[in-house]
Amino acid sequence: MSNKIIKDALALTLITLVAGVALGAVHGITEEPIKKQEAMAKEEAYSAVFSDADGFEQVQITKELSAQLRENLDVAGYGAQSINEIQQAVDGSGESLGYAFLVTTSEGYGGDIQFSMGVKSDGTLNGISILSISETAGLGMNANTDEFKNQFADKNVEKFTYTKNGAKEDSEIDAISGATVTTNAMTNGVNAGLCAYQMMEGGE
């Protein structure tokens, strides 16, 4: 093996090590701000779906609760949905007003869609607030418009369905034109949240 080859190999190794250290340093610097930004975004999303709450108390999702949620969602037909966080909304005296859920649905046309939703103690859905969505511009991205999201607000139903023929019942949602996949993903995601709420309230 020639000296040139050895020198080139050593140089390449040194460059790789330096690049690795640099990337590690950048990750260390940016990791905390990114986490803080994500936490703030979630807080804003919870407040958006529970504006009358004075605060939120995080519900610890234990292994047992996680397994129970997963079983209930699977049985109800929401295998592509998951409950990532549960917050109990409280008033100024600490009394429960209901729950806010962080939901992820993997059925989106462009991948996962994550949103928050608030459900009052009487089962009324306050509304939804989308945190992450990558659907097609002008089609599926219309899920993040007030026109679509407001269809879920102030409704007290067991679950939602979507229609292309004009919603006639509280439980019906007008499908997004040209984006049935996204509509289905959002509808199932909200229904998964309602399923989780019913479990939390009823213990089933």
C-alpha cells in the first residue's frame, strides 16, 4: 500500500471525524430549542381547542393505559390512529372541564397528520387544531382551513362520518373536494379521539 493511499485514507477518516463532531455539536445546540418550540406549539394547540380552560394537567399514559387505549381503538376500527398525549382541562378551581387529546392518524395521503382536539365533560367536541400535515396543496391541505375544521366544533356525537352529498346531520362532515383520503384520515382521527374520551369518562 503506497504512502499516498495511506495519507488519503487518514485524511478521509479525519474529515469524517470532524464532520461527525460538528454535526453532533449542531444537534446538541438545536435540540433544546426545537423541543421548546414543539412544546409551545402543543400548548397553543391545546388552548385553541379548550379556550375556556384555565390550565391543563397532563394525564400520565402508563403501560396499562396505553394498552387499554390501543385495544379500544383497534376494536373500534381505528388501528391507524394513536393517542399521543392526554391533557385534562381544568378551570380556576382545578375542576375538570374535559380532556384535550393529541392524536396522530397515519391514513393521510401525504403521511401522518397530527392534531389536538378538546372534548368537554358532557361529550361536546370543542374543535380541532392541526399541528402537522403534509397533504396536497389545494386539495388535502384544505383540511387545515376553518371551513373544514369548524364542521367538528360544538358537536356532541358518538362518532362522525363524511359525505359527498352535503351534511344533513351533526354527525356528518362534508368531504373535502378531491381529497377523500384526507377527509377519511381526519374523520377517523377525530373518531379515535372521541373513542379515547369515552374510555376515559366511562373507564371502558
